[in-house]
Amino acid sequence: MSAEPSGALASLAQAGPRALIAAAVRVSPRLRRGLALTALLALLAGAGRVIAPLTVQHAIDAGLAPDTVGPAVTVGAGAVLVAGTASVLLNRRLHDRVEGALADLRRAGLRRVHEMAASTADRVPAADLTARLTSDVDQVTTFLQGGGIQFLTSAAQLVVATAAMLAYSPLLALPVLVLAGLAFGAMLGMQRVIARRYDRARTDLSRLQTAVNEAVLGAPVIRSTGTAARARGKLDEVVDRSRDSLVRTLVPLHSNTSLGELAISTMTVAVLLGGVRWALAGDPPEPRLTAGQVVAMVFLVGFFVRPLQFLVQSLGEAQNALTGWRRALELMSTPSAEVAGGAVLPPGPVGVRVEQVSARYGDGPLVLRDVTARIAPGEHVAVVGRTGSGKSTFAKLLTRRLETAGGTIELGGVPLPRLAAASVAGRVVIVPQDPFLFDGTVGQNIRLGAPAVTDGDALRILHELGLADWFGTLPDGLATPVGLRGERLSVGERQLVALARTALADPDLVVLDEATSGVDPATDVVVQRALAVLTRDRTTVSIAHRMITAETADRVLVFAAGHVVQSGHHTELAGRPGPYADLVAAWHSTGGNP
């Protein structure tokens, strides 16, 4: 597993088959149920095919007597019928079990995406997570439909044919088994190489999906900036890397197939020549094998060789499916951020206590150092500072999108890591600069945080926030579609929908991450009026981009170089020399524009 984009996820790259099976069974216990019946059906399907040559041997050794041929044909036909019926039942059973397990894996994977620590999710491209739950899982379905059932029945047939050959002639079976063992040993060594290269190929394909998604969604920006050549060059590099990964996988894969073909041909020749010599051994010649047994042995070698050949040829597809399954299981093996038996956030507005907190992104340098702050329940605190001062990092710490590198954070008197996610959900809400809207209507997005409420409640919230005039401009009211990611609305309108959604959820701690930075002056007036209502009687932390936010806050925290350097009311801080007064002066020098 590459440590670059997806190293944040638990890696099963070095896990053996037992570990993978154990992980799969944990996700979908249905895989374990009825294993004995599945194995019995596989053995019946394989044994039924092997019985036919045994009936041929019996008929030949009996001189093809009419009273022998009839029963032999009947037994052979019955065996074929049993094998066919067992194959059909096995096919249905495996499809039901495996497809059910894959559905379980997708459902559980999506839950884990929602449960994993935000700091983990932020380090993994969304396209990689999507690929693990879609195309990677689809590889298993593709293999199953393209020969997965035959893979299992061939393995069972191989076992039955081996037992039959040993029963007929251990001496003739010996070279077959020795050659098969050597071939499998070499192929298993090759499979380790194939596994690593398939894993790399799947990772590169995931990166390709990310690059293609970025190039498609960013097409308007690419066209307007005239950077099409640069974008195509970047995409070409990712495409070439993906192609090269797949080509490198095909080299050992084809070598494995060639090795299998060579071993199979050698085994067939060894049995034919050895069988004839063994049958005519002695002086004078005294056949140690009957003609029927020689014919049956040749048949048995064929029944041994054909599944072996199929197994060799399908190992590549099986490895690709296994890689896809492993990548999906890696997502499921990533630790959940859920706290078992976690504490419950006390009711009412939430107080915040930050004590000697430091933070960093990944293995990078500290971006916050020894930050200490207190926010009283119901207090509105504005956080200001120049770009890179640590404002947004502070917001991420409060909302669990980033873990501390030192120090403690308490919400409502409870250490943040001890709080149960269910207790925090809906009560601690962040409104980002560009809020995410789901492809639906304005009403559906407003009611997202409180699905049990009605359209009447949504309309009430809009009026309370002073958004009635804006609502009147919507062509279809609450039924107005917002488009994918809210693309049919302006940035300001998306922010208004997000504020209404937050107010309807009725949180106790609101973190506004520069929520007004992307809106025009006219919309900003509407947003500020809505914010005044939203923050009333709620603990609020506003990452301020415009000084108007700081002017209306109860208190201002000033960040610089990862430290809190000033704390106080706007009037107090603006009236004395210092970093905040410099920010206010810079703000007024631009006419109050960002």
C-alpha cells in the first residue's frame, strides 16, 4: 500500500490469506455460514466429472460387454448429472454469499468513512475512498462472473483427480505431482511479485481517478486561465504512470501462464510414455496395468491438467480481485473515531477550555504552539490574524478535524477525546467558507440536520434569520434545485442555505470558518443579519476575515505565528498599539474590503 495519499488508512498489504479472510468475515459474517455445504457442493461438482473415466475403464476391461456398457453409461451419465446440478447450486450459493458480502462491505465502508477521524479522512483523496467502495469491490464481482465459480470447482476437481490417480498408480502419479508441486512453488513466488504490482496498479488507478475528476470539475478554471496544456501534461503523467503499472503487472503474469503451460505439457507426456512402459513391463511382458486403466489414467491426467491450467490462467484475475478486496478491507480496518462508552456533552451552551495546545499537520512543523484560551458558554468569540497565523487550525481542533500534538481541549468541562461522537453530532457544528450542498432542493438541504422537521419549520427559520426577501427570489421556493454541490446557487446563496441548515439543527457550539469571506457586499449584509440571530445565546467561534465580525463579537482572540498574542473586546484592542490595531488599520486602509 502506498504511503502517499492513502497511508492514513490501515494497510493489509503484507497480510496473508488468513488475515484477509478473518477481516472479511468480521465485516460480513455470512461468509462463514454454510461453509460445509459449499465445500460438499464443490466436491460433488469435481467428483462427478472424474467418475466418467472410471466407468470407461470398467467397460473396456470388461471387453465392452453389453451387460457392462449399459450400467457404465448409466453411472457415468448420473455422475455428470450430479456434477451439473451441484455446479448450478454452487453457482447460486456463491453468488448470493459473495454479492451479499460485497454489499455488506460497501455499507460498512461508507459507515467507516463517516466514523473515521476527520484528520484521517482529510489525508486521503475522496477519489481514493470512492474507488475502494466502487471499482475495487467491482473487481471481485468481475472475477466471480468471469470464472470465480469455476475456480472453486476446478480446485475441488484437482483434489479428486489427485486422489484417483494415486489410487490407480502411485508410480505414474508421482511425476505428475512432483512437476505440479515445482510449478506451483515457482508460480507462488511469481504471485508475490504480481500481488505487489497489482496493488501498485490499483493505487495508481486511484490517483488517475483523482486527476481526471480534478481536470473535469476544474475545466472552467483551466479554460479561463489558459492552463490547458499544463493540465493535460499533468494528466498525461498520471495516465502514463497508470499504464506503466499495468504493463509491469502483465510481465510476471504472462510468465506465470507460460510456466504453467510448460509444466502441463511435460506432465501429459510423462504420463503417456510412463504409462505405456509400465503397462508393458516385465519379461515376458506382463501388463501391470490393464488397457482400461491406462485409458482411465490418461483421462484422469486430463481432468487433473485442465483445472490446473485454468487455475494458472486465472491466478492473475484472482490476484486482481484479491487486491480490490484487500483495499476495501483496509478502509474497514482503519480505526474508528467513535469512543466506546464515551462521555455525553452537558446540555445547554457549550463552554470551551483550551490549555497549552499545540498542533501540526502530519509530520510537519508545529502550526500552533502552547495556545491557551477560555470561551464562556453563550459567548461569541472572533478569531483574527494574518494568513497562516493558525486561525483555521484552531477551528479544526475544536471540531475534531485535527488532533492535538499536545495540551488539552475541553467542551462543557469534558475532554474532547472522551466525548462520544453521537453526543457531539448536531451540537457542535462548523460552517465553512464554501459549504457543501447535496444534489437536491433548497428545502432538503435546509432540513438535512433535522430530517424530522417540516417545510413549515424551514420557512420559520428563514424568516427568523431575516432571509425572507432572499427566499422570495427563489423560482420554486423550497423546491428550488441546487444542483450538484450547489452549483446552481451563488457562493453567497449557498452560505445562506448553510446558515439556515445550522439554525434549524439548533447547535450549542457554532464554529464559523470565515463564513462571509466569499460573499459580495450586498449579500454580506444579509449574512451578517442572519449571523446575529444564529449566534444569539449560542457559544460561537468566528474565524473572522472581515473586521465587522470582530466588531460585533463579545471578545476577540488575536493569533500570530501560531500563538494567541492578544485577547479582549474590539474597542479595547483597537485603541492600543499591537497586532490587532495593525489589522484594523490595514482593514480601513482598503476601504473595508478584504
